[in-house]
Amino acid sequence: MSVRWLSSRGRISSCIFVLTVTLGTYACSSPTGFGGPLDSTWSQWPTPEDAGFNRTALEMLPEYLSTLNTTGLMVVVDGKVLLHYGDLEELSYVASVRKSILAMLYGPYVADGTIDLDQTLKELGMDDHGGLLEIERRATVKHLLTARSGVYHEASNSGDDSDSAPARGSQEPGSYFLYNNWDFNAAGAAFELMTGGEIFDALVTDLAEPLGFEDFQRSRQKKSGNLDQSIYPAYHMWLSTRDMARVGQLMLQEGSWDGRRLIPESWVREVTSLVTHREQMNPASRRSGTFGYGYMWWIWDSPSVSPLYSGAYTAKGAYGQYITVLPALGMVVAHKTAVGDGRGYSSTSWSGYQGVLSRLLAAKCQASCN
């Protein structure tokens, strides 16, 4: 795949560039390519140099992407697209990215008092097959959001660290981190109990509509799971790469969008602040990594990482779904490996995706770092 940048003179004569006060729109009869014209409401940097990036370094990225299973990539700097790759419009499963989005949805309802994070499972009347233990029912909604509930009941879906869970009843709520789908699914149920609404309806009214999602379909959002294992299903989401980028951009802008406050700034900061430091992660194998945990967002927490990761955080989903926010660079990266719907289940590993991030940071440093 060749690299193409839209020059100020218009490299492709069939493309039209329209500039308004707030955004640029590219319309083109040619197929979109890496860094080429973008058929979207997103505005776009004319050249990498204008965004403060090294062109030569970025031009090496497609070769690396060809070694991964990336189906869509969008990199946004200061609210404008630096580069894009693959199919940005395809709706597909975003796996555990759903959890980070639910944390965002909580914000306005916590602020207006509809949701009380200190309410316990017992106070909410939440239970599960076989009954929860009394110690487990003391867990609060905040404990669910931070994966520290101490509830080790079987979840309705796999894809967590439950195989490493301590014995039930052995951990006081709030004292022990474990990445546990029971917590995350119960956090979805608690959201619906306290708001009286449905998660996917809130996704429409609180994010998709005000952010101007271009590809969203309410009908594609469906709950699933083995309800014989747990009464709380997973609230799976299907999004496009470019709408994932909108989610990241809203977080970068600390909850503000087009002059409108969608999420309280204080809530964005709270959910992306460390609750569990890297050395407190469980199982112990997670402590050798670079991440701690906030409220369903992974937070960079290692002295070995570049200062360009200062304040950075990411949503991570199975098979290669990522939304990364790098405040030090004003950058959002949305990455998709589409799975299911006849595609099979190829994957882009976290280490593979880290290679994308490291190449982007190198392109920035080659342009401006001392």
C-alpha cells in the first residue's frame, strides 16, 4: 500500500477540499489510502510536517502494518487526522473497549446524583445464581468500576483473569484488584438499575448523537453471555474505527465537544487516574508490564516509558481493538482488527500495537524532540 498525503495544491484532481470555521471535509472519487483523502466529517492535516511529524518516519509505518492484522487505523493530532489506514467505516465487535465506554457513560449520572458510587450491591438488591456472600454484597459500585469488588462469582462470559481469582470471600471489597468480567458486567447492570435506562440507549443519546457518530447502528448493539452462569450479561458494542476515534477525542478534550459539556471534566480525570498501581496488579504476572488501572481504563504506569506517555491511557479489547489517548502529544489512536461476521478471529496483539505507537512517537521525535 502506498503512502499518500493530500497536498495544498490537490494531488488528485477529482478531490474537493472544503474548509469551514470548525472542520474540513474531504470528498473524493478515489479510494482512500494511508494518509490520503478522507471521506468523512473529520478534518485532516495537509502534511505530516504541519502536524509536527517526520514524513519519512511515517512513510515506513504501512510496511509494519502489513505484518499485523490491522483492518482500520486512525491517528488524530490536535483534532485533525494525521493518517488513516484500512476500512474506517466497518462496524465490528470492540470487545473490552465496551468497559471503558461504560465508564464514560457513568459520568453525567454521577455528577447529577442519579448514581451513587458508594451504594453497595446489597443496597441495590443485586445478587446472582447461588447467592452472593455477605462480604461480597458489601462491594460498592465504585469497586465494580475499578475491578476491586472481591466478588469471584462466575461471569457470563470469558476473557478475564478469573482463573487467577482468590477463594470466594477471602478478599475485603476494595482491597484486591482482579480483572474480572463479573465486576464489569455487574457495573452495566448497576448503571441500568440506578438510571432506569438501558446502556445502549444511553450510548445513543449521550455519545453517538452528540459526537456525530458516522456509522453507528443501534440494532447492532446486543447483550450476550451464558445466563446459566451469571444473570448479568456482557453489553457488547459494535463501532467503526472513525467513531472509536471520536470516543478518544472526547476523552482527550476532557469531556467537551463542540462547546458542549458531555462528560464532567472531573470525571474524565477520575476515571483515567491510577486506582491500582502497576505493582498492585493481580495476578503477579501483570506487575511486569507497564500498566496500572483506573476506572475501566488502563493507565501507563512505569518509569521506563517515554515522557511522551505522560498522562496516557488506553482502552484495550480482545483481538486488537484499542483506543489510546496521549495528552502530551494531543494525540488519539484508534485501532481495529475486525473479527466475526464471517471474518474469522485474527488478532493484533498488544505488542504488535505497541509497535504502531512506538513508530508514531519516533516520527514525532524525529521532527521535534531534542
